[in-house]
Amino acid sequence: MVLIGNRPEFVELQDEAQRREWQAFTMSDLPEMISAMHVCHAVRALGETPLRDRLRDGPRRTADDLLTGLDPELGAGFLQYLVQRGVLETRGEEFFLTRLGEFLTTDVSLARLGVYVGAYGGVTNRIGDLLTGKATYGADVVRDGAELGAHCATLFSVFHTPVVLGAMRERGVRRMLDIGCGGGQSIVDACVRDPELTGIGLDIDPGAIDVANELARRAGVGDRVEFVVGDAFAPRTWPEICAEADGLCMMSTLHEHFRNGEQAVVDLLDEIAELFPQQKILLVGEPELRYDGRENDDDFFLIHVLTGQGLPRDRSAWLDVFDRSSLRCRRVYSRPGAGPRICFYDLAAPTS
């Protein structure tokens, strides 16, 4: 080694092959994609720990204050990373969410992130195994249903409950049956917002029904909402209480029946029409695909491909299915600028 004074000589080593490989990597957008992936996990960690609430509420915080109850060494580096990524900024010793950080940590942003990273992250991490047959969805790989339900409930409450209430009021519905209610957020939210509405929630998962009952109790509508166990796709087996409803809704449920073929969906609609002839409305709310890259449309497509749920369809494809059933579609509601993008189809028997 050649020394210059007391300092070593610095030598850069480059060759053409190395430059070509590095240029290919830097021009591939992978550096930005890798950073985006890590920012997603970091933002999710903000929501999963007390950090988001500490940054949003109360007096401004120093690092020691923010990291109370957390790993101080790891936490200090994590905060510095968030500053480097523009999520946080410092003023003196205090940390603040930047405007970007505020946008990234809204309830809607964290719910959207939670759907893809939390609920479906374990699926997308195994794409190679699914493609090669080393793993099978439903056996070796599953989505996180609890996370999916919680995040979808947040999104539905913010964007879509007003549409459901408007459609039900338009048809004079006073007792609504939510078919495939999951943890009950939708029907509870609707009854909280409309004191004159009562509801019934039906889901095949007894655990979800327990969660829904507790949710209704905490929301103060336990006396107006009842939950029962039942298979959304087997209406002849539904508990008798379901017949009390004068309006039905199925939110992001019916498309999963496409795994059994289009005719199975048509047959289910006909069965509901036969068993519930006096219903004022069957409101079907379904995600709509455009098959492009806007608003995570391609990501939404991918997770449905990987999990074999029956792909969401655009409205024209849904209308073709409804036309083959004994119900008619009287109106289609949409809500631009909301995610997931959902169309709501107002269905009823032709005499309604």
C-alpha cells in the first residue's frame, strides 16, 4: 500500500462489465422498489406500535419519550431511518410527522397497507411456491382473515356505509340482513348512523359472530342488531330470524362463489329470490376491476388470482350475470375516489 503522508492511497477499481451490471440494476427501478417495500413495512410498524399516536397526539416528543416501552437502541435507528425517508422531521430534539408522514399514517392509508402487507403478505411472499406447486393456497398458504376483516371494515366505514344506507332508505328498508357479515362492522356502523334501522348479521364463522356481538354491544346497538351463524351460499339453511328482514345486502361476498362457476352465482340469486319474495332490495356490493395499474387495480387482481377467490369483475360482466337470474338490476351506485372501488347493484324481483 502506498502511503501519502500518514494517510493511505485511495484506489477506485472499475471495469466495463461491472459498470454494465450496476447500470442495469440502477435503471431497473429496483432501488426505488426496494426502498418502497421497506417504507411500507416501516409505516405499518408505526401503526402497530404506540409511535403513530404519540407522534399525532399531545406535546411534541423527544426520542426518549417516543420510545418509552420500546427497544431504545433499535428505536433510535428506526426513527433516524424515518427521517431519512421523509416520514419524520426533527426540530431540535423533537420529532414531527412530515406532511407525507401524516398522509401515510391516516386510518385509510394504514388500512389499505394492512390489506396488502398484513392480510395478503403471507400469500404474495409465496408466489414462487404457489407457481411451482410446492405450496397450495388454503392448505400451506392462507390469507390472514382477521386482518383482512379489520382493515376492510375501516375502509368500508369511511367510504361505503353511506352508500348502503342511502340505497336502503331509498327502498324504505327498516330491518336489514347483512349476508356474510364477518365481524359485523358494516351492519353495526349502519345502525349507529341510522337510529331507526335494525339489523341481522349472518356469517359462517362462529368466531366472527362472537366478535360482531361484542362490537354491537360496545357500539351501543346490541339491542338493535342480532348475529347468527349461517352459510351465505346456502340460504335454505339460514336461521328463521333472517326472514324478518325487509332488505338484504351482500358486500364483497358474492364474487367468491364464482369459483363454482357463473351458473352457481345465478342459481344462488334465484334461490334468494324464491325464499325471500317480499324483499324490497338485495343490494350486492362488489369490487370492480379495470385491469390496469391505477389505484392498485393490478395488485387487487393479483391477490385474487393467487387465492382463487373468483376474480372481481367490471360492472358490465356483473350485469350479464344478473340478467340471467330472476332478479333485475334497477340501479347501480358507484363511489369514485374510494378504495376498494365498489359498485353497488340494487336488485329486486321484477314485480318490485
